[in-house]
Amino acid sequence: MTTSAASDVYYDPYDVELNADPFPMFKRLRDQLPLYYNEKHDFYAISRWADVNAALIDHATYSSAKGAIIELIKADIEIPPGVVIFEDPPIHDIHRGLLSRMFTPRKIQALEAQIRQYCVDSLEPHVGTGKLDFITDIGAQMPMRTIGLLLGIPEQDQEAIRDFANEQMRTEEGKPMKAASEGMDTGDIFSAYIDWRVENPADDIMTELLNVEFEDHTGEWRKLTRTELLTYVNVVSGAGNETTTRLIGWAGRVLADHPDQRRRLVENPKLIPKAVEELLRFQPPAPHVARYVTRDVELHGQTVPAGSAMMMLIGAANRDERQFAPDGDVFDIDRDTRGHLSFSVGTHFCLGSALARLEGRIALEEILKRFPEWEVDSSAARLSPTSTVRGWETLPTFTA
């Protein structure tokens, strides 16, 4: 099927040049081809907010069980048990329930003082130097230490764990992620930490997962298998590092491009939580997610056959003027951002959303205290090479 054959509208998630700024193409997709088919990579895509929102909720039709990334769906590889983001109910609900008790509002809020200290420690050495890299100096530091604290990873090992998690998502420019051809990593890198925690329990996620008992989908009460345990820790480590790093990077880029709104945040820090939501809407770290289509679906007068891969363009939906009037392509910290899909919706709503919001708010508070003005060194800034999340590999700035 070639729904885009008569048009020059073309979206390719591996096109480096296009993905440097995909939003003009996202708008064309919304307006001209709300159901798009890419012949080269054999996937469908939806871009309007109403379509993406409905599809994310309908897990029976749009399944996560083969993965949530086009490459994984196409590879049809075995997904290790415990990869919550790549599961459907009822197994998903059981595994999610185990993790959700570790991300309660009380536990997240209890981290605020420590997260703030991580930010202070990262930022203070750069005060007065005239330079700050929003990735190297803060975005790649604070989230790493926060998730390391939650999991129970010793400080001296946290950088290696962060780099391991990031490497799983990295790609060569214009190419799919490695897991599609090599299979998913089951988290063996965490084996030694798990063994240590068996003998040395602590107040962290690894210890809780080691001891939790639950009723699985067969009705059996049991503890997690070692494979499940390693996979859980691997998933939490990766998710907790990458996307928050990208959020902080986009804060540096977008607020540099909108100095008037940045000054308002300096003058009134109470606006920062709204700014974080608008940043998430305007530049979502994960601009798309994919699903396996379980049955024939009628969309915009056409049939998407069962067995297809469907890409849900969250970055496009978040700027749809049908939902975010009058112009979704405008960054506005006063905007009503309710309904943005950066944390997904329904069954797969992001468990770490409260933590990401907390980290984003604290990071902006501490950055703006010390660096009220900055300009991006565009000649040295570099986007990250990955087809799954979108953000900066490095974002050096000149600070006032």
C-alpha cells in the first residue's frame, strides 16, 4: 500500500537531516496525510492528537508485546520477561504494579533535597567560567546520580552504568538501533550488584525487587526470577537516565531561543513547573512510539492490515493545533498543556513521570539561579545519534 505515493510528504525516522527539525514535516503529515505509509521501511504513522491519543489507549488493537520501537517489531525478537514497556495486560499490569510501589509520590518527594544537592554539585564549578554545557555538565550528571541512588548503584559505578544504558539506544547515523539485530540486553551488567544486595540489603529498588512476592498471571505466588529481576533493573536504569537528560538539554536550547520567557522564569520561579510541561510538549524527548497492529483497522478511509507496524508520532500530536490552539508550533509557558502525550497515556503512562518533572523543575531552578542568561554555541552543539529518543549529545553555552 502506498498512501503517500501521490505526495512529496515523506517521513523517515532514520533521516538525520529531517530529524534535526521534524516539526515542519509533522505539520504536513497532520494536514495532508494523517494516516501515512512509508514504503521503504514498511510502517504506518499517525500524527494527529486525537488519533495518537486513542491508539495509545487501545492496547488490544495496538500491542506493545513485540516492542515499542519499529526496529524491534520488524525484527520479531523474543522480548525478555519484565520489560514492562514492551508488554500488554494482564502481564503488564502485574509487572507494572510491582514497580509502581517504588515510585510513590512520597518516595519521589523524599528525593528532592538529594536531587537539589546533585544539581548544586554539578553547577557550582562552572559559575564564573562563562561556559556551561547543558548535557555534559548537568543533564548527564544529575539524572545518573538520582537513578543510581534509587537503584542502589555505588557512586563510583554510576557513570559506567549510565554509559551502558545510553549505548543500548545509540545508533550510527541513519541506521536502526543495535537491539534489532543483536537482541535485547538482559541486564547481566547488574548481576554483581544483585548478588551484593542479597547479603547487604538497603533502602533501594534492588533490595525491594529481591524481596517482593506477587501473584503472577498464572495465579502462582512467587518472587521474581533472576532474569526478571535483571531486566527490571535494566529497564529502570535506562529509562531513568536518557529521557531526563534530553529534557534538560531541550530546556537549554528552547529557553535560549526564547529569552523573554526565560527572563520571566528568573523573575518568577513559580512559573517553572508550567515551563517544564511546555518543554515536554514542545520538544518531547521521545518523539514517537510504535505498536504492532493486531487486527485490521479503518483510519481516514483506509485499512491498516493486521500485522502492520504503526508509529505514533507523539512529537506531531503534541503540536496539533486541533488540541493545542491557536498554534502548537509556538513555545508558550502560559499555555494549557493538559493532554500532552510526552509521558504517553493509558496503560503505558510513564511510571517515572513524577520523578522526571521533579528533576526538571529542580534543574531549572538551580540553573536559573546561577545562569540567568545564556546563548548556545551552535557551532559545537551536537544532536544525539539515536532513532528512539531525540535530544542533544552536547549543548555548550556561553553564560552571562
